Amino acid sequence: MSNAVAQIKFGTDGWRAVIADTYTIANVKILAQAVADFLGAGKKVVVGFDTRFMSAKFAQSAAVVFKSNGIEVIVSDRPIPTPCLSYAVKSRKLDLGIMITASHNPAEYNGFKIKNAAGGGASQELTREVENLLTQNPVKDSAALESIKVLDLTSDYIKFIRGYIDLKKIKNKKFKVLVDSMYGSGDSFISQVLKGTKIKIEFMRNTINPSFGGGRPEPVEENLAELKRRVKAEKFDLGIALDGDADRIAAVAPGGVFIHPQKILGLLALHLNQDRHWSGGLVKTICGSTMMDNIANFLGIKLYETPVGFKYISTLMETQDIVAGGEEAGGMGVKGYIPERDGTMAGLLLIEMMVYRNKNILKILNETEKQFGKYYYVRQDFHLEKRVEPKKENLPKELLGKKVVEVKDYDGVKLICEDQSWLMFRGSGTEPIMRTYAEAKSLTQARNLLKLAEKIILGGSAQA
């Protein structure tokens, strides 16, 4: 096995690695050559990139390889959200899209995502075929950079979303919204979509900063202290946070109340079904909230459950009638668009839901939890030198005195108890991390489940 083949492996969502370690221009070119060999000459590809260090250079390097292999290639003229890239693939009827991004990973990482012709995430079968082609042929990179077509991909993206969102209904509402772009490529697209309305939009961390301010551009509660503070202090009706490539979302309600992405998925399903009167099933992943089961049951719609990774949801959105699908990390996809996540679109639909119901997001959330149950969803990551994923036969038959009534192990291991509480173990597909998840009807119980998980994995010696 060559060194490059050993270094380039696709995880849950693309290949990610540390810049200047294994994520190098040479390896990006090797991967681009494998993609070119998979496609063949005469096909059409678009390449986008985010705000990370050297992302534009990596994108250009991949594009040169495609051009050198007789593939027609377009490169974005600026950092863009991943869903903008996906929309360009679908709307321009291209064969594939390549996005240079490491999404929510720390600043030292970059990545390489593949999008299929529908704009959805590449299937495991596709990425395996590409991996099998690594180093099978020498890299061709003779094309001149000046020969690469460079275009603005954002105008079509914004135009589509302006047509999708009910701007006529939104136009005269005066909700106040704060958007945290987390220094990512989400930038200020929401304001461009809402141009001409009376929605007051303010932004924070919407400049380019490849170090992401010393943090990681992941919209989890511990990274959003300033957004929560400002929403509460400045009396915003809604706070929205986007991750590094703007395909994921989290939200904050008045008073600085964090809205977990799981709850956002439920709100989107209710809005599209009840306010827009759209049909279609609901998709969650194996580590999704029980609230989704209750909402689907109430609405009388089919609930699908997939392994972790939006590519599985993408496949369902391409083949089934799906009104909304989402993952626990904040990736949300909706009907009538691309079979992919879009944090900007999800945020706009939350604003639209407030307009339709003439209530701020906290009132809507409280009503939803009163009807479908208030669940406390928590997660803890353990950084391990050696990944040790528990085997279901070695796990306890009860958790905190509650009998385990079901075990799911098709992606990680999930223990479901008689009172609807549950605990799950799953190794990350992109980092050397063991993720543990728990949900219960009290925060104390949920946290105690995570403490139990730590004992099961490491005997209490985790670095979390």
C-alpha cells in the first residue's frame, strides 16, 4: 500500500486531515486524480472552498488535475457554503462537486467532500471506488491555472432561496435576529436573502479568520456563550449559529436559551407540515431524539432512521418523499431543494415559522415541548489514543435502575430503556474520538447516563 493510499481515507463526511501533515497539495492532487479516473474525460465538475487556511489553493490544485484529465471544471471565485456548492452541481446539471472544507473541525484541519449529481453527499460505494483508484495512475497536472473557469456561484444560490422562502409573508414583520457565522463561509448570506424585508439582522464573527478565533467552528452550546449572552442582553427574537461551511445550524431563543439541533429538526417538520401543508416523511439518525418519534406519530407521517452521516439521509431524500431530515449535529435538509444540509436555509425557515405563527421562537419551542415532551439531549466526546468501542454483549442490562428493552448496534451501540431514556456509544468517523450520547426526561438523569458511559469506556479515566 502506498503512503498516499494509507493517508487518504473517507470518513462519515469526506476526507479530513491536518494541514501540512497528511493534508498536502500532493495528496489533494492524488485524490483529485482518483476522482478524475472515476469520472472519465468529458464530464463536468465544480469545485468550491471555505475560509480555511489555503482552501483556495487546494481547490485550484484539484481543479488543475481535473482540467488536465479532460474534465470541464468550474471553480468558485470566493469562499462559499457547502450547500451553495451542492446547489451549483444540481442546478447546472454537473456530474460531481468537490468542496474543500473540514466543516466544524479545528483550524489545523482541512478536507475534501464529494457531492453527487443531485447535490447530495457521495455514497459509501462511490467513495470506496475512488479510494480503490488512488495512485492507480500518475497525477496529471499540466493544465494552466489560467485556463480554469472561475465563476460566482452565490448569486444563483441566493436567488433560489429567495424564491423558496415566503418573502411576501415575511416582508413587513419586524423580528430581530442575530447570526453567528463562526468565521465560516456562511458569512452574511441570510441578509442577502432577506433584503427588502423589515427583519432586522445583525451578525457576529462574520469576517474571515482561518484560525476561527482560536476555537472550532462547531455550533455546539459550549462554543456559543457570546451568542447566548447577546441574544439575552439585546433582546433578540432568535439567534442562529452556522458551522465552518454553513451546512449545520444551532439556535438560541430569547433569554439566551440554547435550542439543540434535534429540536430544530422537529420545529422544521412541524412548520413544513402544519404551516406550509407539505407532505412527506421525517428522517433522523440512530442518535436522534425520541421527540422525532412523537412528532412523526402525531403528524401521521413515516419516520425513517439511518446511520450517522447525512449521506444516508441524502439517499432517502433522493428516493423517497421526505419533508425534512436531520442529524444530531445540526445538519438539516428540506423538501424541494437539494438532498443536503443547509444551515442558512434552516435558519430562514425558523424565521418563517415565527412569522407564520406570529410568535418568537421560545414561545413556539415551549408549546412544542409541552405537546411532544421535554427531552434533555447531551453528548460527551472522549479523546482516545486507541478507540475501544463497547460490544453490546458486554453492556449492562439496565441503566440507572431502568431496564434496557432494546439494543441497536448497526452504527455504534444504542441502549434504549423502558422509560424512553437511552445511552449510545459511537466512534467518530472523522476524528480519533469516542462520542457518547444520552437522552432522558430530566437533565440530571441524562448527565448521569453520560457519567455511566465514561465508567463503561475508561473506568473513569477519560480526557473529555
